[in-house]
Amino acid sequence: MTRRKVFDPDAVPSSFWRENDVQTALARRDMGALFRSYLAEFDDCTQTQLALLTEHDRSDVSNWVRGTRHGQVSDIGVLTRIAEGLRLPDSARVLMGLAPANALVSSVLDEREMSASEAGSTGRTDRRRLDDSDMTSVRIAICGSRPDHVNNVAIDAAVRALARLVMVRRLRVNHGPVGVGIEVMTHIADHYQPPGLRGAVAIFGRRNVIADAEYVVIVGGGAGTRAEADLAVAVGKRVLPYGATGGTAQAVLQHMRRNPALSTWMPPDALATLDQCAQLGPGATTIEIERMTDEFVDMLDTIIHADQGEPRA
């Protein structure tokens, strides 16, 4: 009897993970739909091999594929076994709500940095991890809070979208002990579980929060956030307020409109997007709010990578 060849998930082309049906299944965490697409695409993979690869009983896989078991999965442990067993690329892992395979997301002081003398005799002052991973990622400060007069639905959407951006781009984050910044880091810890995030260490002192950040993102916010924003503007930081969230973010955006010199560093299309992302109608649906939030975060992503995040004193 000819023995069936063991299926190699490393042979799966990256194009498979970009197919619409596959990406929809990943985003919905619908393992039934994902497994059906996988089996349909790769004839030499069986339900038994899927079970072995993902560390599940064959009956579980069969029930997912046949639809007799609810396909959507929320258990991070189950999702992680599937992602690792099928060798999901980082883009697919993030879409499913998991950290990139080698992610090392850090909040301030969770970085195990070495001094120049520890790093060697080259005279460089670059901060580096003890595992020698890249420390060139951009650092952003996320400032904001939830006073009574803000749009909490927009803030919720911003927390999720910023968490994805931090994970995908491996940004470093400054934040205070309370507020939107710590919400973003908590969302990352709860939903992505990156191996490099052992804790989110808050920074005390508003000036310290923005001191070494290349960009200052404002989401909602009250008096405390306004003080941070005013400091950021005063020292010439690149400030990016998400106006639709209201509060300080809206006030800072209006201040930038009255003082065009504050936004001369921004490309015209980014500035236009910043304005558009403040025009949220009173009857806006959750889907419309999420779409606007994605536009704001996409703009932030484009700016950071086009500008290379050069520090501003």
C-alpha cells in the first residue's frame, strides 16, 4: 500500500491567504470556512492531516468542515494552534486577531534596552533589545480619555484600529497610567497576546509622555489630554488629532485649522483626510464610524512610513 505523503503547510503560496473568501474567514475567525477553502484548494491535504497539523481531533475538524459545529472560534489557544499548524503568514495572523509570529511589541520600559557600552565599542547610541531585534520602530504617544462630551463609539473603534496598527507596524507606544493609550495596549494584550509584551508600563508626567515620541495621536480627551496636546504643540511635535472622537481631539484640530503653520509638515492629501475624519454626522452608524476610523489610521500609517518618523525636539 502506498503511504500518503504528509502535507507540508510551508508549501502553501502566500497568494492563498490573500483570497477574498480566505480573508473573510480569517477576519470572522470562521475556522469551518477556512478549513473548507483549505481542503478545496489543496487536494493532497485531508481532514486527518488538518487535525494533526492543528492539534485537534479529526471529529472536531470534520464537524467544522460539515458545519455541524459552529465555525467561529474565540479561544486564543485554539486560534494559535491553527495559525501555527498551518504556518499562517503574519498578515493572516493579524487579520485573525493574533500577534505576528515574531512580534515584540513594547510599551515604555518593557524593552530590555542596552546602553552603548553594553552594545559594544562602536560608539553607537542606538537602543537595542538583548535579543538583537530591531529597535528602529517609530515611537508614538497615544493621548486621550473619555469625558462626558466625547464620542465613545468612535473611541472604541480607534482603540481597535490603533492596536492593529501598533501590532502590524511594531510601533513603540508612550502612554499615561489611564486613558486611551493604556486601552490600546490592553486591547493588544487581550486580543493579540504578543510574546514580547510582558506588561504595559505607564509614564507619569504629561511632558514625559510626549518627550521622545515622534508623533502624538490625540483621541477624545478632556483637560488632561488638552494639557498634553498643548505641550506637544509648544515643542513642535507632529500632532495628529482624530477629530471625530470629539473633546480635545476636535479642539486641537480646530486650533490647527486656525494656525496652518502647525500642519505644514503634513502632505496635502493627509491634511484633507484629517479634516474629513472630523466630519461625523449625528446619525452616523457604527459601520460609518469604523470606516472613518480606518481612514484616519490608514492616513497615520502612511504618514509615519513616508516621513520615516524623524524626531522633532
